Amino acid sequence: MKLQRIGEVGAERPVVIDGGYAYDLRSLTRDIDGDFLAADGIAAVAAALAAGSLPRVDITGERIGAPVARPQAVWCIGMNYAAHAAESGSAPPQTPVVFFKTPNTVIGPYDDVLIPRGAKKTDWEVELAVVIGRRARYLDSVDEALNHIAGYTISNDVSERAFQLEQSGGQWSKGKCCETFNPLGPALVPRARLDPGNLRLRSFVNGEARQESSTADLIFDVGYLVWHLSQYAVLEPGDIINTGTPAGVALSGRFPYLRDGDVVEVEIEGIGRARQRCRDAVIESAQAPVQA
């Protein structure tokens, strides 16, 4: 059972994939968003599947959108794998390193990534993404935190390292919030259907292997992250938490940075595989040319 949003940008519709077939969810919800998750929508989908009440649909050839619509926050955890911290020139953190991406960085898992104007060091980062399902505020324990997770998906935390490390005065946002810098998906896997403790993560650039690791190597696991963040802020249904990336990024100096035409693929065991083509951002004129 995997939830997806299918269709062109701004016109996605919710479906569930089960047993190799797609089923339309519009009888249950208009979209897969915070309201749907907060209303225990995933349980309603499971019940409808069991009852056989959902119509089957053919989604062959259609665009797959981000599996969660309009997240109000994209929380990100930096250097959450010891080997990645080392290749970044840092010691493993003693407490989670937190930064944000703007929600409008989120795009579909097969959409193009735009390399920003003036970029020199655009990088890839495969990450397990946590989707919040219930409002989390001052949670008492890690066990309680796990019950506030709706499910999991794949994030590519695309980063422009020159913007992030050389032009941000110690903050990372300039290198993290460029348009299209958070491909998400292809599917939301419900929490009950996936154990996040030991999932294989891999990334590839132009078919060549880059990252390979396991979520077993996370410094701070997903339950701890949800609990920890809830001590400082309120997590809302539909929020995304990018949990960190393993070693094997271009920042290590072992690989070239991304350029126009490069293809990045990211995959996580039990969730799927996503693919993005990089292309240079085009600055369109505000005024259309005059027709002769």
C-alpha cells in the first residue's frame, strides 16, 4: 500500500497503489495533505481497500507528483550520518543540526531540477523523509513520537554548496532554498508498512553509483528527531522532515558537481526510486516579444 498524487502540476489527484493496481481516492479526499493525514486518512484508505469500494484507475504514463501536497514546513537535519559529517570536514554532531527549506522547493520525484543562475557547486543528497501525521507538541517520549508519523518517502535534498557555505554567513538557507531543490516521492509508504531502522539508501549520477548506506547508520533516528523537534516547535500534519544524507556527495571532493543534462537517481528500499534531470534555470523575460 503506497499513496501517490498523479497528474500535472496543480492538478494532481490522490491514488493508492496496492497489489500492483492503482485506485482512485477522490471518494475519500480531494488530496493527500495535512488535513487528510490529521483525519486518519491512511486508515480510511486501508479500510476502503479491504472493503473493495475504491475504483481502479489506469495511471500509465501520467506524471507523478510529490506524495504530500503543500507541506507547511520542510525540516532538515544536517550531518546525521557520521561518514557524511567527516567528508564535510565536521565532527559528528552532539545534537541534531536543523535547517529549513521553503515549502515551494518541493517538486515531483521525476521533475527537472533547475541549476540556479551563478551556481558552481550543485550537489545531490538522498534522504529518508518523514511525513508528520498528527500535531506534535512537547512530546514526552520517542515512543510517543513514532505515533505522530504518517509515513515515509524519499527526498533529494539538492544543495548549492557555494551558496550554502561561501555566501551565507554561517547559515545554509541560500544553498538549500533554490527552486526545485526538494524532489519528493514517488510514494508515501504508511508508517505501519515500513520499518525505518535499517533501510538501504542509494544514489546515482548518470548511472554511476554515488551513495550507498543504511538508515541503521543514522546518528539520530526518526523517532528521536520527531521527539526532539517537538521540544522546540510544533510539527503539523503534512510537515516533512529530511533526516540527513550519507557519505558520497560531491562536497566530498571525490565526484564532480552537477551540470546541465546530468541525471540523478535516488532510491530507498521499500519506497522506490526517483529520477531527476538537471537543467540550467532559464530567466524568462517579463514581457513577451512583440509579434510583427
